[in-house]
Amino acid sequence: MPELNIPPGPPPSRTLSGSCQAGFTLAELAVVLVILTLLSGSLLVPLGSRMEARDRQTTIERLRDIQQALTGFAIIHGRLPCPSIEADPAQPGYGQEAPPPCDTAVEGILPWRTLGMPATDAWGGERLQAGDGWGGHWRYRVDRSFSDHLITPERMPADGLQIYAHDGRRITTSDSQAVALVFSAGANRGADGRNASYSATHPEYQAGEPTAGFDDLLVWIGRPLLIARLAQAGRL
């Protein structure tokens, strides 16, 4: 049987000492690791930004649904719901509207079970006991003139809900046409700006684009639009 004539391959490279060199040197491996570290770091920042943008968009969509649910409640019942003030998840009133007249002595939570809405924003989690924090749950404030009484075309706001922008400019009109508002405390799960302090007698809130010190998301219902929606539905 004839022998196979296989041409020889290139000779192995040798170091200065004459030994054969196989694979990468330690210096080459270090360079590769540095490059991989830089690449992974550059990818993590955009990924985090995309996740934050996704969560904000999810929360904005939920807030819009809540606006619709509040309007629907008003169409059915002729008034807006009171906030939920029950803190114990084991109690039947948890997540439900407190009966009118509304208690504005303490900050209220959106009655999500009454409205059939999610309990939290995109950053929130389930509360298991009365002492748990409210991070991620919707804060809710309503004008008592529109929750404790049937809404009529002549009814005007009584509590003076005011909403401001970052620069201190008042967004709502001088007559306070805002009759209800809902806000999310954002990714930091803590109310910022004017939303951080609750006042029973001088309700001032803040809305606007996110900044280094403000990431809340707030929506409100204005009196003219609510009156128009109830009229369209034949409730007025």
C-alpha cells in the first residue's frame, strides 16, 4: 500500500527561548478582557435606559386607564369615588372606596379594587401587612364637592386643588378646575417636589417631565371635561 505523502505544515512559532508558543499570551488575554469589559459596560447603560423608559410608558398607560375608570365611575354613580384609606390588606375595605364624606385628613390611595384597576405602577409590589410602605401605589386626591355630592353643571370645586410645573408656574386655572388627580411616585418610589408633602387644607401638587430630583407621573381630571362627559352620557 503506497504511503500517503502529506506535506508538512508551517513550523510552530517559537519564543526567544526557543520553546513553542501555543494560544494567547497573558498580555493578549488581558487586552481581550479589557475590551470585553468596556463593551459590556457600554451595553448596560442603554439597557437600563430602555427598561426605565418601558416602565414609565407602562405607568403612563395605566394612568390613562385610571382616568377613564374614574370618569366611568362618575357616569354610573353621579360622583367621583372617595380615596381608600384602609391600610391593612387583611381587611375587606382594603383597596375599596371609603364611604362618603371623604376623609382628607390623611393622604388617600386610589380605590383600585372599586375601579377594577391595577393596585400599583410599574415599580410597585404587593403589600402584605398594614405596616408595609405604600411605594408604587397610586396616590389619589379628589375635590369633596365632586365626591360627597352628586355632580351638576353648576357645581364648582371647593378644595382648591392646584397643580404646578417645575418652574413654579401654575398649570391649573385660578379657579382650580382640577377636581381629581392621581400620581405615581416613579422609579424612586418616593413622592418628589410638591407631591412629597401632604396638606389637607392647601393641596398643591406637581407635574412635569422627569429631572434629576423629580420622577413622579401625575394626571388629573378637569371640571369642564368631566361635566361634558356626564352630559354626553345623559347623566346631566
